[in-house]
Amino acid sequence: MKEGIVKWKSPSNIALVKYWGKHGRQLPSNPSISFTLSNAHTITEIQYQRSDQELVRPSVQFTFEGETKPAFETKIVAYLESIKEDLPLIKQHKFKIASSNSFPHSSGIASSASSMSALALCLLSIEQELHDRENIDFNKASMLARLGSGSASRSVFGPLAIWGDTTISNASSNEYAIPFGESFDPVFNDFHDDILIVSKKEKSVSSTAGHALMENNPYALNRFEQAHKHLEELNQAMTTGDIETFGLIVEKEALTLHALMMASTPPYMLMEPNTISIINEIKEFRTSKYIPVYFTLDAGPNIHMLYPHKYLTEIAKLKQHLSQYCQDGTILDDHVGQGPQKLS
């Protein structure tokens, strides 16, 4: 085949135990686990055409939501350059890439996770077509996604994925994520994740910069030990259906992540006043109503509100109240999803 078109929809994910800090070739300093989402996703299409000669550097034309984005294109070219030995077809083909998100870019909803996993899956589909293979290698897709964005490694699988060496699974790896959670209590299969958009603006400090600052963080080693411990405890809680322990660990993980940012050199803060207000309101609602609703955050100001499906009606009233703290009242309704989907 000299040319073709591939297209994938890949979801974002929300880490329950956070990955923060890396080493080597985008390897995690601690293991992580995440819910794969459903509605928060990226759709990426690649038109590929074989070149008459081997290319010195990757050939890319890129548009994001219908507009040219030179900064994004530069990053994609650099990414393809970095993986061309892992995927030699990059040296032999020209690419037209069109991408779009169902949520605001760079506002703390792991847009890199959905976008880089979608891109990696498209590239593996091209490899599949060129070599007439029956299936793509999802472990390789996760590995390639990881090289673009660490959290993207987990978006390749659903409904949960773990990434990083851990004692809770002999199959776990720093190189790629694996699907996980078959033994978990069914209550976690229909968890909701309502994303409260406190701010749609781009983060003041990128996740890449934040990870780098962990190298000199005085609390780094204790944090890495804590992550292993939390992952073991969370695995136990989700296996037994202990929602309260699950929620308390997830909230502690979120606050630890932002505490690490504030303890970096230089220190920085991504939470905003309305972030704190929402956290306090969720905790008050949970205490007064005896309803298991919990919060977490990625590297940004926006709140992910987690709860079982059976409390959907009760939580609707809370969401209406919390919308006052959201930019333009924006709340994205999401839930645990099954992973990426190849589109025709």
C-alpha cells in the first residue's frame, strides 16, 4: 500500500494513584493506576503516503480542530523523530494529521494522554496495514504513547490500567501499561467522573516541567514509597468494594500531587480559589448526606468528582450547586469507559 487513512478515538484517563516524576526514556518514578474515561477523548486521523525516498526528517502537516497549529506540529515532528527507530515506517511516509478534543486543551484533563494514545494507535494501525497483520500490538501502542506522554500509556486500555513496576501484578512494567482490575468489585464498573471546569485556560506550568522539578524535590523519595503503599491499599479496597477507603486514598493522592508542586523549586500552585471551594463543598456534602462522593485532580485546577452510578440523582443537585464555581458553569459529565475505538 502506498497510501491510506486511519482514524482512532482515544479517551483521557484520571489517575487514582498519581505518576509524578520520571527518569530515563520517559520511565515512571512510581507506579500509577487510572480510570479510563469515556466522553473526554481525542479523535485523530492520519492520511499517510509513501515517499519516493527515505526522509531525512519526519514529514507532517498538522491541524487541530481545523486550524494549523505550528507549535503542536513542531512537537509532533520531534516526537516522530524520537521514535523512528522503533517505527521505521516514519522514515518512509508523509503524514497529514487532523486532531480534535471533546474538552479544553491543556486545562488539566490529561489532553496529552488522549492525544498521544490516539496518535500512537493510528501509527500502529498504519504498521498493521502495511504489513497486513491481523491485529495491532497494544503493548507496543502503549509503549509508543508513553514516549509522547507518560499518562498516555494508560489510555490505551480500559476500564482501568496500571503503569509501572508494582508488587500487585507480575505483568506490570515501566515500559507500557496493562489492563487491570478484573477482580475488582463491580461497584467500580459504573463510576462517574464529572469534571468541574474551574478554568479553561492553559496551565501556567506544564506537566513536563512539573515532572522535571521532582528531581530536586526534598520529598521525592518519601512520595515514591507512599505511591507504592497507596497502590497496594487501593488494590485491596477496590477488590473488597471498600468505597470509603478508595475515596480517602484517591483524595490524599490528589492533595499530595499539588503539595509536591508547592514544595518544588521554584514552587508553584495550579489550584485556584474555586478549586478549594469545590473541595470543601464536596466534603461537606459527603459528611452531611452520607453519600460516597469524592474528588481528585490532575495537574491543573479542575476537579474530577467520583461516585457510583446509583447516586446519580442525589449528585445532580450537588452539581447544580457547584456549577457556580465553574467557568461559564461548565461541568463535563463522564464515566468509566472501555478504552479506545478505531473509527472507519
